[in-house]
Amino acid sequence: MLKGRCALITGSTQGLGYAMAERLAAEGCNIVMNGFGEKDEIESRRSSLESAHGVRAIHHGADVADVAEIDDLVATARKTFGGVDVLINNAVIRHFSPIEQFKPEDWDRALAVNLSSAFHTVRLALPGMRERDFGRIVNVSSVYGLFAAANRVDYVTTKTALIGFTRAIALETARTNITCNAICPGTVPTPNIEGRLEAERAKTGQSREDAERAFLATRQPSGKFVAPERVAALVALLCGPSGADITGSAIPIDGGWSAS
């Protein structure tokens, strides 16, 4: 079902986004990577997708806060692969600050990257999906789309809004072979999280095991990080034949965090 399809994943040069790119490539999708990073590292990851899975992969460095760059990103996918069949909105930024100290420019950029970019990618990709009567849209929300936390107003707001956005698109496409879902991961060992762990270890002298235990103590009841490859497997299920009747859902994958 996915062999030869085109999957566009925003924010996919590393971390969870790249894990999803790897899994969708393994399912036979050609890949449009997007995001920032060191040029050589991105090229290594792009070529690895091709050599490991026998698909085509390209990278587009669009800043998804910029509507014109999003337009070029989707147009490049259309020109290269004939259109976007699988769209994963994963790009994200986050800030940590109480609202009265939150910089307006940080708020505006968070809205643009975390939320408005999904609106624009769907707006641009959906006509082609309707023409082909096939599409899979997955918006990467968070457990913080299901409940709130202090000092994270941009992240909580945008991840919550993504769930409403997902439901609206699902209803608009309900009578087609297009689905739209949100996934709500808990804490995944992304480069951002790894940096926070290492900073805490440097400050406290903790072992890696102790730092992880302390970090997860108020999060996942499982006591474990959510593995990126398992999040990617959930995305593959939603995009494959078994996910054809799943639409408009917000699915936690969080080690029991949202149940606690």
C-alpha cells in the first residue's frame, strides 16, 4: 500500500522525525526530509535511507515558519514524486518561561512552526490527495496536548490546538480514502532531551541511570523513555492498510503518563 508513495516529514533530519522517515522508507515510501542541521550529517542520513531501503530520498531545508518556503517544500515534493501521499507534521520548537516573561517573538514563532505550518502543509497537499483518493496525515502532538504544564505555554497551546485541527480535517475528509490523526508521544530521548539530561548530570554529578530515573519520575509510570522506533511503528500502522478506518484520533504513546 505504501510502496512507491511519497512521505513528507517536517523536522526529520534527526530524532523522532528521522526515526519516522526510516520506518516509512522501510515500508517502501520515497522520502522528503525537512529540517536543519550540519550539511554532511543530513546528507549521510539521506543517503542511508536510499541505500538501506531502496527508495529515493531528498532533503529540503525549508524553514516552516515561512509560508513561501512551505509552498516550495510541497511544490518540490510534487515535482519530484508527483505529490505528497503521506504527510507527517513533526517540526517543533519550544520555550520554557512563565507567561509574563514570555517573549512575544518566541510566541509568534512557536505558533508558526508548531501549528500554522501544519495548516499550510495540509492546505497545499490535500488537493493532490483528493485527486488520487489516497492520503495519510499524521500530526505529532504530545501528551501536553492532553493536559497542561506550567511555564510551557507555547508548547501546551500549540500541541492542544493540533488535536482540534486534526479532528476538523478528519471530518472534512471522512468520505474519502484520506485519514488524519494525531499522535501524542510522551518523553522520547530526542537530542533536545539528551541535552537536558547531560546538563543535569554535569550539574549534579549523577550517573546516567540516576539522571534518567529522576527525569522520568514525574512523567511516564513505565519509568522508561518512549522509544522513537515504537512511535515510528505507530505512524506506519496509521499510514498502512490497518489504519484505514482510524481517523480523527489523538493517540497517546506515553508509557501510561496520560492515564495517571
